[in-house]
Amino acid sequence: MHLRSTALPLCITTIASSIILLSCASPQQPSTAVMPPSRTETATAELLPSANTPAQPVPGRQDPSVHPSSESVSLGIEAILEYADAHAPVLLSARAQAELAQAQERGAELVLKENPELELSAGLQQAGSDSAPVFELTLSQRFEFAGESRLRLETALAAQRNANAQLQVERWSLRSELYSLYVELLLSREQVQLRRRFADFYISLQQILSKQAEAGELDPIALLAAETEFTLAQEALLLAQQQETRLHQQLVSVAGYTGDPNDWRIEGTLPSIQDLPELATLRALMRENHPAFQGAASAVELSQSQLALQEREAWPEPSLSLSYSRENGLANERDANTVQLGLSLPLPFWQLNQEARALAETQLSLAQRQQVKTVQQLVASLELAYLELEAAHQRLSLFKDSIFPSIDEQLALLQRAYQLGELDLYEASRSRETLLQASERYLQALGDYHRAANTLNTLGMTPPD
């Protein structure tokens, strides 16, 4: 019969340390662009939506049937992350995998792997002209004696820990993607504001040029060139608005909301520029916090458990049998009743579970190499993001340290200089182009800074608990 321990220790460690590289602040208002908050994954299906929910609720609404979809709600990054925890398809799939691992554990808890067998045979014996009935009843049970049951349970528990670790990896990845899209959306709004300022400038300038053309003070060719620049400015504004719309819809989709994207009115401001952290500190925090390290380690642990189980499965599995037989006596013979206890043992000559053992060894080697690859990739990504953050920080410092008035002030000065005749149309156009290039360079540096900072933050931020 199976012999196994009735109590197996299961230790699930929770990493709890935090780092926030970017604080959220703005001269106008407090920022809601904070990094994902910590939460606790207390159960596999805790955040699964109810199957009988009539409609998918919009975050911030109590009853979707009362509040029509035409009413949008204001959402910050925290509300978006909370909603995605419950509705994002990638997390629902990962939770289903964790539930599957729990179901496998139930089968591994069985003491006897196979059901007992009952065999009944009946016949007729003859001696000359005499005959008598004979029947035999045999009950047999196959069992393991080398600890296979215990190893199966340990493997099932290792699979469950690995599934939970992979769930945390998926959750971390989702939250990182959502925050990245959130920052990209805020950056696109900065681009829209920039393009709108220049489009408004062209509208004001075009009014001045039209009056000058009517008075015969402006060459029609120059007016045509100015109108062409105005068209290009309008096109650039339209492209920036389309990019903002795409990012908004993508963010809503990744979060798992299937309703009208306009139901979500996403708000927030870009985080303020911070001093560079120490790279050594980020390395230590990443190794401590990032779930990919725990996920790779749990995969190795699972492969080791599977190999140990397959090694033990090569041992023979004996069968214990109990039989009862009855033979009716012939002629003057007495009836015979026989009870026997038997033990059969397969001889392990050729079949030693070679294929399964070889596959388990290969899987363990693959998991160990994957673990090394994961560590190397994360460290390389961290160092590259740090270099990009440092470069973007230096570029932003150039704009900060130089005399760089606001765009509105510059455009107003440019328009006034043209009205006073201090600049002709060609010089005004060149000045406008220089100001636009400088503004775009600044936004590009700002975007590179926030993208690199977000990468660092997702590599070393507080893990979602």
C-alpha cells in the first residue's frame, strides 16, 4: 500500500519591499500618475468577475443599468490598475492556470494510485463420469512502496507554487504595460497641446496676412506659402489627436474594458523630473522585488520535483492479492476451500521509465538555463534603461538651464515682431520653425526620460501583492 506523510510543509514567501523612482507632482495640480499600488493576491479566483453579471461595469459606477454608457467617469492610474486586476484577459487566463494546478493537487493526494481489481473465475472439473463445479475469487491491489505518492504530492504543490509565481509575473507585466501606456497617453496630450498652440498661431497670423494681401502689401505667392504652412500645422494637429485617441483606446482595451472607450475619461499629469538613483540600489531592489526571479526559481523547483518523481517511478510496483477458491468433491471426496495471500513483483529488467526520466532531465536543464537567461536579461535591461535615463536627464537639463520662455510667450513675441515690421514673413517662418523644432526636441527628451524611468520603475518597483 502507499506510505506517505500526512503533513507536507508548504511555504509561500511574499516579497514586500518598495521603491518609487518617480514622484508625481505638477506646478498646476497634484499628479495622479503614481506607480502601481501594492495589493494582496489572497486567492486564485478572488478577482474573477461574476458569471451572471448582466453588464460590465464602468469603474466608479455602482450600477451600469442606472448609469448609461454615455456618461463618462474620471479615472486615474490607480483605478485603471484596480479594474484591470479583475477584468484583464491575460490575468483571467493566468488565474485559470493556477486553478488547474490546484485541481492536479487533488489527484496527487490519493494514497493508492490505482483501483483494486476483483477477479472471478468458475469452471467444471471432471474425473471419469463424475463432475463438480469449481470457482475462485481474487482481490488484488497494486501499491507503491518507494515514496512515489509523497513525491507526486510534492510535485503538485511545486506546480501550484509555479502557477502562482507565473500569475504574479503576468500581473506585474500587465501593470507595467498599463502604466507605460498611461505615460504615453499623457505625453501624447503634451504633443497635442503643442500642435494646437502652433495651429492657433497660424490662424492669427493668417488673419494678418489676409488683411495685408487685400491691401496689396503682401505678395500672393507669400500668402500661398503661408497657407500651405497653415495646412501642414492643421495636419500635424490632427495626427497628434489621432495618436492620443489610439493610445486611449489601447489602454482601455488592455485593461479589459469592452464597452465604449469614451466611458473612461483618463486624467493625470506627468511625474516631475527626479534626481538619478544609484544603479547598485536598483540592482538590489530588482533582485528582491521582481517576480520574474521568483518565477524562474519556481520553474526550476518544479522541474527538480518532476525529475525526482520520474526517477522513483522506475521502481517496480508490487501487487498484493487475496484469493478464495472452492472445489466440490468428486465421488466420496470432501469439498475443498482454499484461502491464499499472494504478492507479485515486476522484475525491472528493461523498462526503467527511461523516456520520462530523460524528458525530465532535459526540462530541468532548460529551466536552469532559462533562469540564467532571465537574470541576465533583467540586469541588462536595467543597465540600459539607466543609461537612457541618464542621457535624457542631461538633455532636459540643457533646456532647463538655458533661457527658454514658454511657447505661448515666444509665439506672441514672434507675431508682434511681424506686425511691427521687425521681421518679414520669411524670417517669421524660420523663427517659427526653429521654435517648433526646439519644442519637439524638448518633448522628445521628456518622453525618453519618462520611458526610461518607467522601465526602471517596472524593474524595481514594489511588486503587486
